[in-house]
Amino acid sequence: MSESTTAKRTVTVESEANKGLTTQDLILIAVLLAAGAVLKLTVASFLSFAGMKPNFVIAMYCLAIILTRPKLPQAIIIGLIAGIMCQIPMLNATPLVNIPSEVLGALACGLLIHIPLNIGGKLDINPIVTTFLSTVVSGYTFAIIVGTVNGLALPVIFVTYAVMVFGTATFNAILVQILTPLLRKVLKK
């Protein structure tokens, strides 16, 4: 292969990487966010246990970010859309609190997807770790805002919400870890 051919391929790969999200990526993000909202409205109540219930909206925007690997500003916009979507009365009992919590959760996810986390070079644990930590960021952002408004001290907030935040994070992380390789296979076809 000549140097000019190699240079052209390098430029092509770099320009494709700089383009950002494709139409297919945008469709996938929209479908996953919609699925998250529908699942939160329907299935989440049936799966609640001891104050914990899966937050399918967080799980689905994490899954969307993991699959599409957007640029950081794009990940933030995905979180903003998820937060705005949560303003639908049936999805949210606390108006406007989901906007900052989902934005920060998506920001965490957008940062963490770039850290390679492989076990034995084969098992990619980035989806489970990224989703868990992103859910914790989103959950505690939500908890801090609600707790502060209600006059709770920060240590009380962290202890009071620990079971809900870490329980939800665990469920979301397992769900996304299972769905990621399945959807990657489907998307390759």
C-alpha cells in the first residue's frame, strides 16, 4: 500500500470519527429513550422492591450512549432530552429535578465509555461499570436536590437514599450489561 493511500484512509477514518452521530444512531437513541419511558410507566412498578425500582430511562440512555459512543456534548444533549422527557407527569412526581440529574448521569456515561474495561481481553465490563456509576451520579444528584429542598443534611441524604440509588444502579447495570452485546450483534446486521 502506498503512502498516499494510507494517508487517504487515515483522513477518511478521522473525518468519519469527527462527524458525530449518524442518522441510524439518532434513530437508535430515540427508540431506546421511548422504550425507557414506556418501560418506566408499565414494568417498573411491578419490579419495585423495598423502595427500589429500575429506572429504565437511565438504563436506556446509558445503553444508547454505550452503543453510539457520542461526543461529550452529544451525550449531554441525550441526558437533557431524557430529563425533559421525564417531565411528563406520569414519569415524574418532582418537576424539573430530573433535568440536572439526567444531564449529569449522561455526562458521567459519556466520559466513562472511553475507558477500556476488559477482563481477559474478551469480556467487556464497561457497560456494567459505566451504567452503575452513571446511575449513582444521576440518583444522588436527584436525591441531593430533593433532600436539600426538604431541609435534610448531606450525610442524611446519602444514607437515606443509599438503598434506592445503589439498588437501582445494580438493576440498571445488569440490564445494560445483558442488552449491550445483544444489540451490538443486531446492529452489525
